[in-house]
Amino acid sequence: MAAKRKTPATDGCCDVAAQSCCRVDSLVTVDERGQMILPKELRERAGIKGGEKLAVIACEAAGIVCCLCLVKAEALGGYAKAVLGPLLKEIAP
């Protein structure tokens, strides 16, 4: 019997399931031009309006992008500070 190959999808790349704030909200289809539509209800709940900028954050494991996350561009500075702040405190004298 061959061993099952571990990939980010089967090995829990970001372990998003462990995050209580995250959940699968909807499934979207990427068309042949690489475009997708965020469902209206999700856009309304997130307060996303037409023309608004979203940053796409990719997480990699074993050289494969396994997770994509959308963050409002206006909130990106706060997001970066929250993620990088603790790291910088650890390495700063």
C-alpha cells in the first residue's frame, strides 16, 4: 500500500479550521479570465462596495499556495501591524 502524499491541502497548511473566527462562507468560481464574483450578501456583510481595493494575501506551504485571504486595503496597515508587531518585539533589543 502506497503512503498518502502530504500536501498543504491534506496536511492543514494554515490550520484555518482551528481559528474560531474563520469559516467557509461561500464557494466562488474562477472564470477563464481569472475573475470571480463575491456573493452580494457577503459583500454587504463585509461592507465591500464597487471599486473598493482588496489585498490578496497568499499563504504557502511546501512551495504551494494553499490559502488565499482578502483584506480591505484600508485595513491592511492595521493587519500588518497586528501580525508583525509581536515579531518585531521579539527581535528588537
